[in-house]
Amino acid sequence: MVNSPGDEKVGAAVTLGLLAAWALHDAEELATVSGWWRRELPALRERFPAVPQAVWRRAGSVDGREFAVAVGAMAAVVAAASAAGRLTGGRSAAYQTALNAFGLHGLVHLAQAAAARGYTPGSATSPLVVPFTLWARHRLRRAGVLRATRPRDLAVGLGFAGAATVGAHAVARRLTGRGA
């Protein structure tokens, strides 16, 4: 018997899998970001002179402790979205937006690596991020709970990821005593 759309349940692998995939991805970033910035920042400044110096100063000022706290703050966001997805059988708008944002985040990492012409923190696990997102969306579609995704929704996903990142770093700066 072939299942028709809506016959399948959305399991934990789809909803809580977002948190697991994110944890794997951010473990890579935690392990590599501080050393990578120290090594690559001078070359990046030279290669991309149009980027405002304030951006480079801010990027270079994030220490390992601040970054780790920011990752912890982001963990709370992703955990909440994953839990909302689990509790609603994948229907949660917050979960679906976070899932889309995660997949787009992986594409951004791959674009960064291409622009840098080499490894950037997060790019090693991004080839897993994008397929996970596509697989999870497929499972949501088969269960009949995937919301239609318009270009506007993708922009919202990127905005969500950006706002969550800025917010996580603001929390980290405050908690580490580096904020105003």
C-alpha cells in the first residue's frame, strides 16, 4: 500500500533532528572559528577592501568565550523551534521557519567558502545541512504539513537567522562583560 500525502506522521528525526544537525554543525564552528579568524583576517581585509573596517574590527574582536556563549544562546533558539516542531507534528511556523533558515545558513557557508576560495568555519558540515533540510521538508510535505514556501518566506528565513545571530551575539557580549 502506498501512503498518500497526510498519511505519514512527522517523527522526531525530522523535528528534533534539526537540533541534532545544528549541534553537529555548530560543534565544527566552535572548534574552528577563533583560530580561523586569527589566521585569515589579514588576508580577508586585503582581498575584500570594500568591506567596511568596522565589520572587520567586529569580526576580529569576537573571542572564543564570547563565541561559545553566542552558540549557547543560539542553541536555545534552535531547541525551542525543534520542540515546537515536535509538539505540533511539524506544523509549527517557528519550526518550519527555523528549518528553512538552517538550510539557507548552510548555503551561505558554502558561498562564503567559495568567496574565500577555501575553508571557512561551518563549510565542512554544510554539505550535510542542506540535504538534511531538504529531507526534512520532504517528510513534512509527505505528511501534508509543509507550508507553501514563497520567495518572501525564504527572505523571512534569512532574516530570522540573521536576527537570531545578532541577538545571540548581543546576549554573549552582555554575559561575558564585553557589551555596553
